[in-house]
Amino acid sequence: MSLLNFSKANCKNCYKCLRSCPVKAIKIKNEQAEIVEERCIGCGQCLIICPQDARNIKSDLEEVKKAIREKRKVIASIAPSFPGAFDMKDPRQIVTALKRIGFYGVEETAIGAEIVADRYDEIVENEKYENLITTCCPSTNYLIDRYFPDLTQYLIPIVSPMLAHGKLLKSIHGRDSYVVFIGPCTAKKIEALSFQHKGTIDGVLTFEELSKWLVEERVNLEELEPSSFLKRTYRRGRAFPLGGGVISSFGKGENGRKYERMRVDGIEECMGIFQSIKEGNIHGVCVEANICRGGCISGPGMPKSQNDFFKRQKKIKAYVNNQWEDPENSEECILPEMNLSKLFVGRPIEKDIASEEELRKILRKIGKFKPSDELNCGGCGYNTCREKAQAVFEGMAELNMCLPNMRSKAESLTNVIFENSPNVIMVVDDKLQIKEFNPTAEKIFGVRTEEIKEKPIGIIMDDQHFQKVKEDKTPLFGQKIYYDEYDVVLLQSIVYVENQNVMLAIMTNISKEEKQRKELKRVKENALNAAQKVIEKQMRVAQEIASLLGETTAETKVTLTKLKEIAIDETGDGE
């Protein structure tokens, strides 16, 4: 099940997430970023840095609400970095808030940190390790587990404070209690599902999720009265979220003093020191490693409203150093015997390594024909072009991710179109000055680009149409304009490009077609005139024929009448 990933609807192919991920656990497929679980260390930094906020983090919020509705004993284990996540007058106001939305009780995960620190002490004093690496940060554990498997032997085999506290709460309140961890870490969502400790933590919420929940319930922290935690917490456990807070809490015995204490924050720094240990460059060190720069107080689950690191740090330090005591009903924690061991087994990432010829073949496809073509700009998210080629070979990247190559192709294609288009192409800015002027425009208007560029468009033509498009922001399409001074007829379209605040004009020379149209019109007119003449002549002929027919008919009538009369006369004489 995917706990962390990107929203497909929002990914814009900026590769910022990939650049922020040193382990390159992000796959780009069909121009969409996707987190590959097998390679991911759960740090969530890629989700923080995403400019489109394309975050998709599985939430246990509805399950937690359901447990509350079912009247289960829901107990919160809240990370001691909480004072940096919320605005409160008194840190104990968080307890009141959680109880108001249905929690049975609240304890600090710092109690689990106390338990872990004690077990660390026992390990350091009773066993011999060449080096020691703390295991409070699950992302650090995953980093070693998958990318530095040889170093798992140095991981202190003790669970994290979250799991230690979860085991304690289950032992006190029963296995049917519902334990919810609330903190700044997305990797805790993965850790809670570990098969080694299944059922220890029932739900994980980030501070960001809790902040939204409180807003939904209209709970204003600053208006609440403080309440007591179920158990009392001490300074040592509260200091764990601060950089160096872990290694300063244990290893003060004779054996512990033999180790050089080192703390590293940030993924690159962690990878650097692990590589140094792997290569045998440093020995006898006890390393507190935190994937988040600055420690847990910079976790990806911090509310967005709390974006000032130094303000968060100051608030947490003040809380750690505060000497106030809980009311009398806050009990001191008595720690029972529990199995807190954890087994770390290296699970190295297996990769198919491309041959030199295969790499060269891929590099050639992205325009890298010789070493000097390999810019190693990192725009695609990979440090070098060869790393990118290897990722393409593995199916983790796509060829079109090479931004310089794609830009070169785009510019080349754009230049070919611009330089060779049979149409006039020009770009005019909001001041009606010419910014671009292609060779066809030079021929039509009889002026060179260098002579007209940055000059008003009105020098070569009436600018009223450009002025109208500028004012109305409405494109004009297919306008036929006669330019007598250039003996040309242009079919012009002008479009306002809002993002660039310029106007793009494309004009097609239809002078030849216009002449052909006029010639065709002339031929049609001549044909019509000729037809009219023929019709008129036919009418005259018809009239003449009719006239002749009329005369001959009259003559025939007269003659026949006379013959009739003669015949009658002759008949009469005979009677």
C-alpha cells in the first residue's frame, strides 16, 4: 500500500522533487512523478518541496475518529516537538484540546525516549561495537537498510521512542486500547506498520493533520485551560527532537566515553558520514543521525503555518528547559520490563547496471554525442548526464527529461518555423513596438529586421488593429487588408499573448489569390455581358420572325377570303 506519493492531477514536470531526493526514489513515467516504495526512505522531503503541493499522504484520521465514536480508550502519544507546531500560551493546552475532541488521555512520546535512552546505556556499557548509530529516526534506519546495508551491524538494536512508548501504553491500558502517535514525521506512518511491531501503534497523525482537525472542531488552543498529561515526563526525553538531544542523553559511563560523539542532520550529511564509516575512514564514533535538517522539529508533518524554523526551535528549547511541574494527578512513570529489541537486516536495492555502450546509446538519444555535450546541469534531478542515462536504462526516468536538450530542440524547431514560414510573423509589445520580425516580413515590407526592431509598428502600417487587440484583449482573425503602398493584400490575424504581454501577428500574403479572384470576376462579367448580348439578339430575331409570320398570315387570309368569295359567286350563277 502506498503511504506517500504525488497527486497525478497536479504534477507539472518540474523535477524539483527528484532534485531533493538523494536516493532517487522517484520515478518519472508519462511525465508524472511517482514514489517507488522499494527505494523510498519515507523522509517526505520531496512532498515538502513540491511547488504544486501535489502531496498524497495516507491519513489515519478517519480510523482514529471511528475509534473515538466507538468509545474505545484512545490515547495520544504526542512527540515532544509539539510546542513548535502550535501557538499556545501553555504547552499543556494541547492536552485539553485532544481530550475535547475525544481522546481518553495524552502522554508525551518523550517517555518512550527516556526508556530508549536507558536501553542505549545498557547496550553501550555491556556490548562492544566498533561504531554506534542511533535508531530513533526511521528514515535513517531505512537509508542504512537499503543503501548502506553493511552498516546495519552498527545500528543500536533498540526500537524508536514511538514504539517504546506504544508498548508501554499497551502494557498499562491493555491490548484493546487504541494508541495514536502524533508527530512531525511521515516515516512514522511506515514504521507503525512494521511486521516486527504490528499492533503497537494503531494510528499515526502528523501535526498538520491534527491542526486541520482542531480547526474543523473549532478548537482554539490559546483559549483553553491547561490539563495534565497522564504521566510525568522529564527533560532528557523532551530533548530528543533537538539536534544532539539523543547522544547527550546516554553513554556517560566508562564505555560510552570511549566513543566520539557526532551528530548529523540532513540526508546528504547522513549519506556522507555513512559512506565515510563504510570506507573505514572513521572509527569509534557514536552517531546521532537525523534525516531532517535541524532534527525532528523540521519534520514534513509540521503545519505549514509554522514555517519559521528558528521560532520553532526557540519554543521547543523553552519547553525542554521549563521547570514547571504537572498538577498532582500527573503520575510519575514506572517502567515495566518490556522487549524493546529490534532486528535490522540489510535489504540492498538491486539495480541493473547499464554497459558503457548502452549508456552511450541513451546519451546519444538526448543529444550527448561527446563528453563536452554532457553539461551535468542537474536540471533533470540527476547529478550527471550519465546518472540520468542509467536511470533511463532502469526505467526510472524518461528521455525528454533533459531540459537543455529539449530546449535546444524547441528553439531549433521554433527558429526553423520562424525563419522559413511563408507567412509574415511579427511580435509587437504593449507599447506597439516590434520585438520580432521574420524574413518574410522583411520581403513584404521592404525593411530589414535590425532597422525596424524596437521601432513602432506604425512606421510600416496602420496600428489601429494592434491598438484594438491591446485594449480589448480579444483576438482578430482573418482580416483582409489592402496595402497599396506595398502592392500586397494580406490576410492577418492578431492574438494577444497575456503571459508575455505581447501581440503575435501572422499575416498570409493572398495577393496572387486576390488577382486571380479579380481576373475570375472579370471573366465572369464578360461572360455575363456576352450572354446578355446573345439573349438580346435572340429576342430581336424572335421578334422579326414573329413580324414576318404575322404579315404572311394576313396575306394568306386575304387571298383565301378572295378565293372563297369567287367560289361563292360562281356557285350562285349556276343556280
